[in-house]
Amino acid sequence: MFRTPLSLFRTLAIAEAITWTLLIAALITRAVTDISVVVTIAGGIHGFIFLSYGATAILVAMNQRWGVWPAVVAIASAIIPYATIPTELWLHRSHRLEGAWRLEQTDDPRDAVWYDKWMRWFLHRPWALGLLIAVAIVALFVVLLILGPPGGSRS
């Protein structure tokens, strides 16, 4: 399904924007009807996709050998509602999403970076990579749930 970095990044960028819509609709619903559970549900879904998008941005940035600036822009775009869409368009138009997953080592000296061997190992085993990322996201999600919602809880 995600045979290229572009397809994975685009899917998560769109999903992140969709969950912003869900969260905004839930906030409006709560304001109009005073049903607060909708924000809890939409916020949880959005939070999970937000973290998934961030993990995807990091993985794609490493695979595509982006510099610091494109990686920071990609990750930070999730904070602004709907910004992942223009960010994905910018990255695509600037050819930063072109190419395949780097599954084999080449003569390029950048392939000797300490994490490349591990990244190639996981890219050859997408089930293990997916499991590792899912476990990391769930662990971070649980920690964030324990810490509480942004801005504190409403009393």
C-alpha cells in the first residue's frame, strides 16, 4: 500500500487534516450542545493521527535525506490546522518526496550514517517497522493521556 515515501506521507498528511476537521466539529458541537464527550473522542483520534504523522515525517525525512529545515517544517505543520496539505504539496513540488524507500546500501557516503543500517533492516520488514512505530506512538499517547489535555482539564 505504501510502496513509496510519497504515498505514506500524503496519506498521513490528508488524515491529519481530516482529523483537524473532526476535532473542530467536535469543539463546535460541544459549544452548541454542551456534549463534551465528542471532544474527548475526536481529540483522541486527532492526537493519535497527529503522533502518527510526526513519526511518518521523521521516517520520510530520514529516508529522503532532507535537511533540518524541511523536516522541521513537515513536523511543525501538524500544529497548524490543515497545514499538512500545503506542506505535502511543497515537499512534492520541490522533489523531496520523489524516489523509493532506500532498501539497499549504495556507494553514497550518506548511506554509512549510523542509523541507515537499522532503517534498511526495518524497511525490509515493514511489519516490524509498523509494529515498532505503533508501539512507540501508543506509549507516547498513553504518557500524554496520563499528563492530561493541553491547557489542563476543564473543571
